[in-house]
Amino acid sequence: MADVKKIATRESYGNALVACAEDFPELVVLDADLAGATKTGTFKKAYPDRHIDCGIAECNMTGIAAGLATCGKIPFISSFAMFAAGRNFEQVRNSIGYPHLNVKIGATHAGITVGEDGATHQCNEDIALMRTIPGMTVIVPSDDIEAKAAVRAALEMDGPVYLRFGRAAVPVINDNADYKFEIGKGVVLKEGADVSIIATGICVEGAMGAAEMLKADGIDAEVINIHTIKPLDEELVVATAKKTRKVFTVEEHSVIGGLGSAVCDVLSEKDPTKVTKIGVYDRFGESGPAAALVEKYGLDSKGIYAKIKENM
Amino acid sequence: MTNLELQKTANEVRKGIVTSVHSAKAGHPGGSLSAADMFTYLYFEEMNIDPKNPKWEDRDRFVLSKGHTAPGLYSALANRGYFPVEDLKTLRKLGSYLQGHPCMQETPGVDMSSGSLGQGISAAVGMALAAKLDKKDFRVYTLLGDGEIQEGQVWEASMFAGANKLDNLVVIVDNNGLQIDGRVEDVCSVYPIDAKFEAFNFQAINIDGHNFDEIRAAFKKAKETKGKPTAIIMHTVKGKGVSFMEDNAGWHGKAPNDEEYATAMADLDKIAAELEKAGEV
Ligand SMILES: Cc1ncc(C[n+]2csc(CCOP(=O)(O)OP(=O)(O)O)c2C)c(N)n1
Ligand SMILES: [Mg+2]
């Protein structure tokens, strides 16, 4: 395992912005004093004239982006998820969502893997917030390849998109010739008959690990990567539920309002199935190394495996 | 305390900052060090507090609006006797009561949780308002970064404080000239700072934030001024006291490695020795 390539999706985000710059001349990147951490600094270096630092004023940045979008620009606004989705919520809702403007939100440092900065900076609520805004597309990439594809896909479509990136380096898992990214289409990573594990973001890797452990116990798990929380791939969710009748969702996010809730929303209407949500259980995060927190909050392979065994 | 005693104490506070951030392998030394003299003056001279009774209801309050500089606050609190100095080494560790950003439920002496810039000043305004409503004498102090004042909420809070004549409130701005992306005037200029506060019906006082005579005089003037809140704009050097961190944006949010830690402590030991010598003269 030592030679698995690892890269943080925020890094992929910065690289993708640069890679897309020539193809999308209307792309401009707005930043709120976090160019280094959000990796928009990579874009700033390459295209200084198309990078705008708004200072520590996220809500104003959001409004400026809305104005730029009405004039034909495609702004990518960037900050930590806590501020990009949290502090900005109402600005995003009313100045971007309601007029359905073509603004993309690049939110980094999502979830507990923020690590040492602690609870004030660990946003476990952003998926829930963004998902409630009509017309908002919500994407949570699982690795470098998916993150880069998602940035391009967001630029190719018209309308607001929220992209969730992480701080910590994560292994590249989608490095295969068949991989194709399409907004709203989930990816079946492993077919199985006994249980369905539906995961998103950095938890996809943990879900794959848990499936391996379940295999040793004779349990055949299906693993699905849902990178687009909204619009959700309802067809795939219903199909896997029909097949296994046991659904587990895994996310680095509150179990209130995130992927698990989105899956429940669909299944409760279309094919009532027992769903066990694995995520952050209605609590704030805390300071500590990212890996230690992932373990403590039961979001690593071992934790996911244990939760599944407990609820079989 | 005499100025010399304050200087010596501030130097100990700086050692605690460097030691805790080094131990955490993460954190924000630059803005903690620039405000170390202010933290020291507030907790050792200015504020009416009781470390044995951190929740005493008539105490003066302090809100660290620039919450990322928690190492500075924690070090001042520890040195003042709220908790053991030794515990500073648990900063940011799993299970520690010294969280990356201030948490009022966890840490004795922390009057308000903070970390999201621009919000602490509003809470401080609320505390000052509570004192007025209850006809109490306690005073409220809050410390902001010069980058932080780019947040619109800072000015909403200031407008309210000025309009409500909260003369029991002191807003301190650490004008170290740097934020994360560079110099504040290059990122999105905040200048002039004093005239802005004056326009919001504050008394504004500019001082050298490393000069205890000027700090003392500013707080005296704030206390004597009735009918308006006071803004103290303190001109400081980010990273003050550690040679290689001084005025360097790169040391905003980075921990020193072992070698850098040794150099930093040697810098501070040298200052300590000079202060000892000055005391003997
Ligand atoms: C609302 C919000 N946006 C962004 C951040 C991330 N952040 C932490 S410190 C900082 C720069 C602060 O600069 P300044 O206020 O000048 O502080 P100092 O120089 O005293 O460290 C930023 C942008 C935050 N904590 N809160
Ligand atoms: Mg500053």
C-alpha cells in the first residue's frame, strides 16, 4: 500500500482550475484570504489577472461573484466549507440560488479531516445546507481524478454548483481506463448481493476497505460511490436497495441532511428499505490529527465494518 | 506591575506560545506573538479578574475575536494561574481542553468561543450591552486582527456599539500589517483604521503595541472616556520576539520544526537575559 499515490482534493481543485483556464476564458477565481490553503494560489500564479482576492469577507465575495456572473463571467468562489457554505448560506441562497446564476463554489477543508483547527473549522453541515437550495448541484469528489473531472464538468454546465474538497491527502482510487465522470451518475465500484454501501467523498475508500473485511466474513457487499449528492442518482440507489435490501450510507458529514438523508428521501418514497446512516452523529468535531479523528468517529474501514456488522 | 515586570512576563507568554505551537505541530504563532504584550497587559494589569473563580459574574470579559491566536490567550491564562503552564503542550491534541480555537466550555478563563473571524466583536458588544442593562461595572475587551476587520460584521458591531454609547467596551485591533495572503494593503486595504472607527462614533487611539507606557495610557484614556466606546489600534510586528518569524506572512499559521524551535527559544532566552540585566542596573 505504501506506493499508493495520495493527493488532497483541494490540491486537485487548484490544478484543475489552471487546466481549465484556457478552455473557459470567462473563468475568474475569487478568494477570501485563503489562496494558499484552498490552492487557488496555483491559479493566481498562472493567471494573476483572473484571480481576485476579496480579503476576509466571504459574504461580500459571494455577492461580487453574483454580479460578475450577471455580466457573463464564470466565477469560482473559494473558501473553507465552513465559510463558503456556512457563513455564506443566505447570500448563496438569495444572490446565487434564487437567480440561478452561473457561480461555482469551491469549498475546501470540509469535514473533520480539517484536523487540528478543531470544531469551529470542521464543517459537517455543508452538504445539508447546499442541498436545500433549489437548483443547486452538489458534488463531493472522492479523489484526485474525480475532483479534476468535477471541476471541468461544473464549468461545462450552466447554473450554480457546490463542490466539496478536503484538506488531507487521500489515495487515488479512480485510476482506471473505464472511469467516466458524469454529474448525477453514481459509480458502482464493486458489485455485491448481501449489503449495499453507498459512500461519498473521502469515505469511498473506507467503504471499499470495509467491503474487503466483510468478504472475509462471507458477506458480499456492493459498493457505490455517489459523487453527486444533488441531483442524486435515484435509479441506482433504488436498484441497489432492491438487490440487497440492506443499505448503509457513509459520509464525512452529519447524518442529518447529508448523503444518508438524501438516500432516505428517495427510498422512503420509492422503495422503503432499512438504511443505516454512518457519519458524524449530531455532534461538533474537535482538535486532533485528521487520521486519529477519522478513526475516533468510526469513518475508517474498521469503523464502517463494525457499524455494518452491528446492523446486519 | 512595572514595565520591566510586564516585559518579563510577556517574554514568558511568548515562550508558552512557541512551545505549545511546536508541540502541536500546527497553529498560529505570528499573530499570537504580535499580541503577546497586549495579552499580558490585559491579564496581568488591566482586567478585573480572579483566576481562582473564572466564572465570577462581575469579572471583566475578554473576547478573542481573532480566535486563531488562541496560543497567545492560552499562554497568558496559564501564566496567570488559570491552569498549569505545562498543559500548554497539549494544545490541539486529541482530547485536550486546549482546542485549536477558543472553546468556552472547555477552557477555564475563556469567556467566549471564537475562530470564525468577525464574530467575536459582536459577542463582546453583547456582553457590554448586558453590563449596561444590568447596571454593572464590568468592562469588556476584544481583540481583532487587521485582516479580520475586512469582515462586514465587524462594522455592523461597531455601528451598534457607537450608536449605543457602549463606553465599557474596548476594541483592540492588532495592526501587524499582515494577513494570510500578504500585506493587508495589498489584499484589500483596511486603511485608514482610526478614521473608520471615529466615523462609527468611537474614540480611536493609535499606539505602539509593544510599548507598555503607551498601552497603559490608552487604557487609562478609554476608562476616562464616557459616552463612546474606544478603539485601540496597536501597531505591532507579526511574530515579535522570534527573529525569523518577524514580519513574515509565512509564519501566520505554521509550526516551527525542532531546529526552528531551538532557535526561537534561544531568541527568547536572550531577551530574558537582557531584561534580567536591565533589572540589575
Ligand atoms: C470567517 C473566517 N474566514 C477565514 C478564516 C481563516 N483565517 C484564519 S486567520 C486568517 C487571517 C487573519 O489575519 P489577521 O486578522 O490579520 O490576523 P493576525 O495577523 O493577527 O494573525 C484567515 C483568513 C477564518 N478563521 N474565519
Ligand atoms: Mg494581521
